[in-house]
Amino acid sequence: MNIDEFWAVIEKGKDSDEPESIIKEELGNLSAEEIVSYQEHFDALFDKAYQWTLWGAAYVIGGGCSDDGFIDFRYGLISRGKDVYEKALENPDSLADLGSDAEIENELFGYVALEVHEEKIGKDMPRKDAEGIVEPTGEEWDFDNEDENNKRLPRLMKLFW
């Protein structure tokens, strides 16, 4: 599975209230190798979204955001499709375009391929070792600093603060 095929699968569920259900069905039609490839793309995109600016956006949108909450936020970001994902990586304030739908945390979405693989094969999916990403990329700031948030995420601040 290449990255375009990955995004084609994601696109099928992006507008659903439960995208994990649609993706589970889609992945169920794939071979074990394709499911592993899907997960590899998912993991790479998940790691790429480990950015302070996105964490700040998640914090503003949710009125706070823990480590676990930011994991779920990045799962949900991927579930929204290529366009939303890429725009958010370029400019997290673009999540304001989603309005009240910007609350995108989705813990279940992160486990779909792992579950489908286990159901299909009867054992855990083989996974590549993590790239060793320890810290989010970019510049950290105090997410409780209203002035700094207004400077970095003005549209989200207007909607959610």
C-alpha cells in the first residue's frame, strides 16, 4: 500500500461520526501485508504530527490537553483526511475551519488496524521500532499564556478560549 492508497482508505471514513467503524470494514477487505503497510503509514503520519504547535491547538480546542489526550488528538487528526491533516501540520490554526467539529480526539481510531490484523491473522501485528521521537518538534510555549496563544493560534483562541 502506498501513501495515496492509505489516504484513499482514510477518505472513506473521514466524514463519519465513527470513522473507526468504516476503516475497520475497509481494512477487513485487505491482505495482512496491506494492513501492516497501512499501519506503517499511520505511524509515520502520527509521528510527523508530534509538534508543539499542534499540541497547543489541541490544548486550546479542548481547554487543556494531556500527553494521552494529544495521542488521541493526533489519531483524530489523521481520521479527518489528508487535506485537514496537511493543513493542520502547516498551520494548526486552520483547524478553526472545522468550527465546533475541531474537537477531534479519537482514541479508538488509533487501534483499528491492530485489531483487524489480530482478528484476521490471530496474532499481534509486527511493528517497526519507533524512530525514537522523544520531544515534539518546534518551539514549546506555555499553553496557559493567553497572549502567546493569541499570537500563535488567533482563530482557535477566538472560537474556544
